[in-house]
Amino acid sequence: MREIYRTQVTREDARVLIEIEANAFLYRMVRRIVGTLILVGKGTLSVEQFRQVLAKQRRAGQSVPPQDCV
């Protein structure tokens, strides 16, 4: 069981920064969260559908490449 304590999304010029604080992370967990948030930003996934992902009622989006998570 992993618990996310804090998430912050900010914009710096053309970049979007996503900070996630948790007790631990699973393999590719952050990359999948970011990929899913990108779907929300594009309008492909609604905020309610994102909530379903967090509640484990729906599968997350694809992982983003590691070079995109710098």
C-alpha cells in the first residue's frame, strides 16, 4: 500500500512541474500518474475518470518516457 501525501502541479514557462510526495513509490508509478494527468489536460480523460483511477476503479494511462520526467 502506497500513500500519497501531497501533489503539486505548477507551470514554469512552457514546462509543467508535478511534485508528488508519498511514503514510497511503485515501479513506474509516477510516470503513470503523469501520463494519466496528461490525458486529463488533453481532455481525453475527465476529472471524474481520474478520480476513478485513484480509487482503483479504472486503469491509469500509459507511462510517459523517463526523459520526460526530469
